[in-house]
Amino acid sequence: MDPKTGTARPGGRTARTRHSVHEAVRALLAEHDSADVQVAEVAALAGVHPATIYRRWGSAAALVLEVAVAELEQTSPVQVTGDLRQDLSRYARALAESTSRPGGLAFLRAIVAASNDPATGAEGASRILAGRLAQFRALLDAAPTPARLSSIDVVDGLLAPIYLRALLSQPTSLSPRDLDRLVDNLVLIAEHRGSGGAGRDARPAPRR
């Protein structure tokens, strides 16, 4: 079952309900610092009937998944200026900062939990990543010289180490120098591929 968010006009009752439910989930995630949020407690805090949540989202995991999308957009937006190093650096710093906030890692855990939940599954979780990958692609495409990087390179080079370090040490021990090093690595990879070096996007030559 896919998350159901409603289609009523902006500013209507559906929008107000969605806002109050999202706020309740954020508060509970910050309190629990985990993805273990129950529909009943969300409903009580948001002032809605549990049936409303089940009808629109299907499950707590699907609801938390939707909130995770909105939270990522707020806490670590992907800004595009055309300067590859600057854009990657800005995003890396915003992401590292967001993981150190109360409830920051709860959203990462929520994504993992949702991918294992029958109501959302891997397909539902992948929609979060799909939107993020499209934003990374736009960032890479905006560079004056096309960056020979893929969106997955950004995931492997920035998201993976930042989230891993945040999970292993709270608050995150990544310093500005550490973040600069991660960005430098990606820029060097892009330059290497641009100069003709073999890279992730390179295809092996056919055998003769």
C-alpha cells in the first residue's frame, strides 16, 4: 500500500490535518529518537482519530516515511548555484548539522524501518531516494563543465560517510575539515573522469 496523503485543496481541512499529524510525528521522533511511532499516540497528539491516519497513510511506517521526506527538504536542502564544490560543500554541511539535531537520526532509522514495512516496502522507501537523486542530478548538471559524477556517487561520497559517522558517534564527530575532504574526493573523481580516466560511468572496451 502506498502512503496516502490526500488531495484536498491547499489550506483546507486535509492540509490542516496533514500539518498537525506531521508536527505530532516530528515531536514523537524527537522524543523517542527512534522510528518506533505508534498510530494511537500520533492521533492523540495531533487531535485526530486513529482511523484518519490509517485511511490516509495506511500505517505508522508510511506516515513516518512521508514526514522524513518533508524533513529532509527542510533540514538539508539541495541548493544549486552551478559551482560544484560550493554546492556539494553547502549540502554536506547542512546534512551533517541535521544529523546532530534531536530526532535527526530518527528519520534515517524511519526510512530503514519503512522499507521493511509491508505497507510501504522497498518501493515506497525508494521514492524518497528517487527525489533526492533527481536533486543531486540537477546539482551535477548545473556545473559549467559537466561533472562526470552520478547521483549515486554523491550518496556514496557524502551521505553514506556522514550518516555512518553520525550513527557511530553522537553528536557527529565530522569536522569542517572532514567534510571538505569528502567534497574534495568527489571533485577529484569528477576531474579524473573528465580527463579520460576510467570511472563509474565508464564502460569496458569490447573484447576482440
